[in-house]
Amino acid sequence: MFNLPLPTDNLYKFLALAGLTLVVIPGFFAYKSDEEIHKQRETLIEKSEELEKSLDELKDFMVYFPRHKPYTIVEEPNVDADSREYYQYILAHCKGAEDFARQFEYPLTLTDKQLYLTDPEVRNAFKSIRGLTDVEYEKWLQSLSMLDIQNIIYRPTRDVTQKVKNNAKNMRLEARHLYILISRENAEFQIEKWCIYLGNVLMVLGFGLWWWKVQRYQDKLLKKKVSEAKL
């Protein structure tokens, strides 16, 4: 009844181009996501290095605090660890650093004066640093007030302690950002993967049908016209 020709040529091209679009666009977004995650990983590494440096500075004061607990390094997961496991490692690492720094925040008491400055390890450390003999050290110790001891022992650590806490906080925030990015990318990857699969099917189907149903006949007609023109 209706003798209308179907736009098969345009339909096949549409299938092919739609498939190509489904391959290219998700691939582009996947590349941008990977690039963003890579930059975030580099930022996290920088924050981790800053935390390690501040921890090393604070550890140098440990000789003055023999009763303080040393910082226990959290075991880093292997390279194949998933994002959740790595994020938990970062949180544990930051908490350990903050707990270590918190020990240096308490003020001295008279008992601390007697324990710290008469402790053999601390005595030897101060004697070595100040170049004092035993007699000179005893005289120096007796002349110190509690304020002097605060200035000698605690105040030099205050800035470093705060630096450790700030670096741990920044590292935790960067790790959280990275974890969100990876979680988002994992969710998006499933969609992108199926889009790419579908795009490949449509592209192969579209280009195949286009050549099989249309293009090869056009090529034959073109060759025939060229042959006739030469005659």
C-alpha cells in the first residue's frame, strides 16, 4: 500500500556512529577519572611525606622523654590492596601519629622534673648537647625553674607536635577524597564498560551492514561508470 523506501543507508551510518560515540565518550570520561585519581594519589603521597618528616622531627625529642611510648609504624598494605584496605591503613597511620604527638602536650610537674632531668638517658643527652660535666650538670639542674624546664623541653616540641597533628589531618582528608574518587570510578566503570561493549557491537553491526547492504553496490556502480567512461 505504501511504497516508501526506508533510509537504510542513514540507518546503518547512524548505528555505526552511535556505536562509535558509545565507545569514545565513556573512554574519555574513564581517562579523565584515571587522571584525577592519579593527581590525587600524588597529592596524598606529598601529604604522607610531610607527615613522615614531622614525625621524624618529633622523634628527635624522644631522648628527653624516656617514659613516652615510641610511635609504632603501621604496616602498609601491599600494592594489590583495594581502596578500602588502603584507606583503613591511612586512618590507622594518622591516628597513630596523632596519639604519638599527643603525649608531648601535657605540662611538666615537679615529679616530671625529677624523673626527666635526673633520668640517666636524659642526663647523658643534655650533657652531650650542652657539653657539661657531671658537676656542671647538677649545678645547671638546680638552677632551673619549672618555667625554664618548660622552655627547654616542652616548648621546642609544641610547634612540631602541632605540625604532626595538622599533617595527619590533611593526609586523612586527602585519603578520604581519594577513596571517594575511586569508589565513584568503580561505580562509573560498570556503566562505561557496558556502554563500550554495546558501542562496539553497534559499530561493527552498523559498519558491516553499511558495507554489505550499501557500499559494496555503490563501489560496483562506480567501477562500472569508470569503465564506461574509459571506453
